[in-house]
Amino acid sequence: MRKEYDFSKSRKNPYAKQLKRQITIRLDTAAVAYFKQMAAELGMPYQNLINWFLRDCAMQKRRPSIRWPTGNSPQEAKLARQAQERRSA
């Protein structure tokens, strides 16, 4: 390995912009804390860890095991209210 390298004639990777895309995403504080702690243990930036985790989910075609409340029908709204009342009692 050389002691010094000359990068004066180097050029940027023309495909770099295609590799990643900057977005804005809202995550709850517990999720961010979880990934920050795990990233610190692994010695890597937490954004990279989140990207790696999401990419792994996409490659494995994982689907979340939750059901998002739609609230589209009156019956669903009624069931949601009843569930909320049971939790409050």
C-alpha cells in the first residue's frame, strides 16, 4: 500500500446518485432510539442501519403483521370506539 495517493485526476462516480435517494421520513422517538443504540453497538451510522434493515425487508419481501385501521365503514368506526372504551375501563 502506498504512503500517499494522487487523487487530482480522479472523478466522481457517475452512478452514485442512482445508488441512494435522500427522502424525509417521520419516525417515532422510540424507533430512532432503538436504531441509534443498535448502531452504536455495531459501530455504524444509524441511518445506514435503518437503510440496511429496510433493504433486507424489501429483498425478503417481508410484510408487516399489523392491520392498519381504515375507518372507512361505520361498523369499523364502532368497533374501534368499543375497543377504545374497553381499554379505558
